[in-house]
Amino acid sequence: MAAKISVGAADSGRDIAAAIDNAESRIRSAVPMARVIYLEPDLHRSDAAIGDDVATSARPQDAQA
């Protein structure tokens, strides 16, 4: 399983780590057979700011399997 976790530019390292830990925990609860989980933090930008050709990142609350 691999996903990007959207984080704000002002989020601290502690906030980012907590979001990733939370997402991993939720994935493991939903998909117990998931053995390897890669979660990458990515700065949250509005779609208007990055253009229509770039895929939107998963936000921590969306990281459910």
C-alpha cells in the first residue's frame, strides 16, 4: 500500500508524524493483511494553485482502504 498524506506548510514535524501514524493505524485496522505501507507527506496545495493536470493528494482523513 502506498499513499501521499497531505500536510500544511505550517505543520510541524510532530504534526506530520502524528498524521502519518494515524493513517497507518487506520489502514492496518481496515486491511489487516497489509504488510508494507508507504506513506509520503506532501504539501497541500489547492487544485487551482497546481493546475488541472496534477492529481490531488490523499488527505489524512482520506487514507482509508
